[in-house]
Amino acid sequence: MTEAPKTLIDETLHEAITRALEAYAELEALGEEVEDEWTYVTDLEVAWRSRLLEVDAARGSERVAPSISRAVTAAIVEIGRVEDPHRAIDWLSTFPQVVLTAFGEPT
């Protein structure tokens, strides 16, 4: 995975979601290595990406508090540590829920 992202102190919800989705794409790619789970991985990615994009469309221009930016960064760092494709699959449903919770959104 990529190096730890820089926490943006003054960012919009759109920018935070964009960072999260970029990290999520890497997590998905890792999960896709488990051939037997490819459909499941794809289904998770479509569902959670859609949910995050809904929030972006509704609230993307809102500024996020630095604590929320740090929370998203911490979640990105955590999934960046995942090296096992099976663990990546576990995080494909967990990571978006963590991000949505940071934004005060229902999961």
C-alpha cells in the first residue's frame, strides 16, 4: 500500500472522501487477489463507494473539523498496513463504516 497520507487540517468533506476512496481502491485491489471472493469484493466496493459518493453529493462542500480529518487519516493509515488479501476483504466493509461514522453519517 502507499505511504501514510498527510492529514489535511483544512479540507472539505469532498476532499476527505476523495482521500478515503483512493485508499479504498488499493484495499479493493488487494482483496481481489482472492479469486474465490472476487464477486463479493466487487459487490462490497460498489455498495460502499456508492454510499460514500451519496454523502459527497449531499455534503461535499462542508468543511470538516481537524479531528475528523485526523480520524479519516488514521483509518487510511490502518488499512495501509493490511498486507493479507483476506484481511483486506474484512476491511472492505469496515473501513467505509469508520469513515461514515467520522462524518456523523449512518452506516
